[in-house]
Amino acid sequence: MQIHGSFKMIFIVLFGVVFTLGATGFTGLSQDATYSDTMSLCDYTIPETTYQSLGLDFNYHYYDDPSLGDEGNINRGSAFGEYNYIYSNPDYSINLDSNASLSVSRDELTYAATGGARYNAYLTETALFGFGGFRMNASSSFAENFGLRISTGSGFGRFKNVTPLVKAVLIRDMLARRRGPFTDIPNQLVSEMAQIIGRIGPEKSLDDAVSEITELVESHEELDVDNLDAVEVLRTREIIQEGTDQRLCGWEVRAGLGYEVIDPEGGARDFLVNSAARYARPFTTNSQLTMGIDFTSPFELTETYTINGLVSYNYRFLRNVDTKFQYSLLYQQGTTLYYNHSFSTTAEIQIRRDLSTSIALNLNDNSDYEEMTKEITVGLSFSLL
């Protein structure tokens, strides 16, 4: 694989740092990250769950140099996007995932994208399933611009949206900061609050959920609480309504056979072998890690194959500091070699209510480029009214 050694080293070092931060939780930087050692954020269980996330990052730089003609002009920009959707119940699940990167430099457009959809039918009460689906790969360097394959097979694993439990832990931590005795709030009570939050919908309003949680806390025998004050009830409502981004937990591995409906290089259509693995976990209430890799080959495992990979990590260091790290890979080995590596990291800092700043680093290594592109963008926003 012909990639820059420096870029590989940057990715290895940064991902190692990011993974370490997630594992340790940075509890010293944020009180919101604390929760019981005997309770995992993945302990939440509900029969029906829905999860979706959408992330978009853009940067663009244009400069018309009046003194050097076209050689001094700058016309460069890039964009990154990621979308995930999961619906799961005991009998089946629907999974959608996609990511894309696009770059413009001196009026030359390059892009790489991958996306797919899958239907999992669970065969037992465990996480064993059979699946069917399709996946598309698109790139400006492909002879046919995009490729399409369908696949079927079996796998093991399941994902669930654990956001209600994360919000319940945030409510407990909020109460613990306001009332010392709440430090020993039972995990069972946190789980009951999560179940109430998870049932919010057409049959249970936000107001009903806040009232039930308030009554549950005030009436619990192990807690020395008479009544929650107005601030605590308001904060409970705010946490349920806007307390955190969606949190996903779970894993799956799968393997099967497929058929190449469209070869991206314009070659013969082949039967394929396919394998994939995905993993997601919120290590703390402030973090979310998602990882996935997909391998496809027409029975020529070392000569012709496609690899898609994505690692994404979000972490809130403090209430006013949000960070995101993302790495994506598309590697196509066939009659020609194509690869695209993209790494981006962004940090948003809320300095005051009306003042915020952001910084973004984007690295891209593409087989169409002579060298890796590097971009750093700094922004400042100020609200006047």
C-alpha cells in the first residue's frame, strides 16, 4: 500500500491517543463523566431501539492573487460527511451507513464515497442473524465512477441506542453535585429512570416522564429526599430534552457471499466473498466511539479486493469543549490501484454565551495526489444579539 509514512504515523499516534482518552474517560476533566464502576452504559436494554447520526464538515479557501496571475490563485476546499441509521427489534434490524469525502483544488474535483443498506433477520432469541443488503463505492478515479454489489450471509451481534441510560446517569450526576447524599444513588433507580426516558413517545410526553422521575426519586426509600426543588426539576427536563448526542453500543461480525452488479473498473462482474465487523461504545457519558471495516473480494483474496474502513470518536472534554476525530479508508486493488485516506479532527470551544471558536485539521492521502494534502482552519463566531 503506497501511502506516506508520515501520514500513517500521524494516524497511529492520534488514534492511540484518542482510544486511550476514551478508555480512561478523562474523569478528572469533567464531572459529568462519572458513574458507578459496577454499571456499564451498555447495560440498558429495551425491545425496540432507533439510532441515527449525521456529521458534516466543510472548509473552503479562495484567493485571487492580483499580482502573480493564475499561479498565485488559491481555489481549494474539502468536505466530509457521515450518516448512520439503525432500527432494531427482537425479530429484525435495518442498518444504513455511509461516509464520503470530497476535495476541490485548482478546479479539479476528486471524491470518494461508500454507503450501504442491510436487513438483518434474527434467527433465535440471541444475536444470531441472517442478512441481505447492498453496498456502493464511488470515486472520481474509477472507470465507471461507482460500483454496486449485493450480498447475503449470516452474522452475530446487535446494536442498541443507550441514550436513555446516558441521560439517566447525567441526571444522577447533576443531583449528586447538588446534594451530597445522592452520591450513593442505587444503580437500580438509574435503570428505572432510563426505562422511563426510553418510553417517551406518542403515548408518553416529556412532561409525564419528568413527573414520573421526580416522583420516583422523591419516594425512594433509600434516599433521604423530601422534594426536588424547581432548579433540579428544570435541569432534569433539560437533560432529557437536550442532554447529550445519541449514544450507540454493540458489535457485530458477519460473512457471506455476494454478486458484483457493477464493477467500478468496468471489468467482468464476479461472485464475491464478503466479511465485515463493526463496534460501537460510549466509554463515558461524554464520548462515542464507532468503528467498522468491510472486506470484499472475487475469490482472489490477495489480487483483487476492496477495503472500506471508518473510525469516528466524539468526546466532550468540558461543557464548552467538544472534539471529534475521524479516519476513513477506501482501498481498491484490481486492474489499477486506488486508495484514499482521510483524517480530520475538529474542536469547538464555547468561550462565552455569545462567543465561540473552532479549529479543524484535515489530512488527505489519495493515489491521485503526488503528496498528502494538509489543511488547518480556525474560525471565530460572535453573536451580536
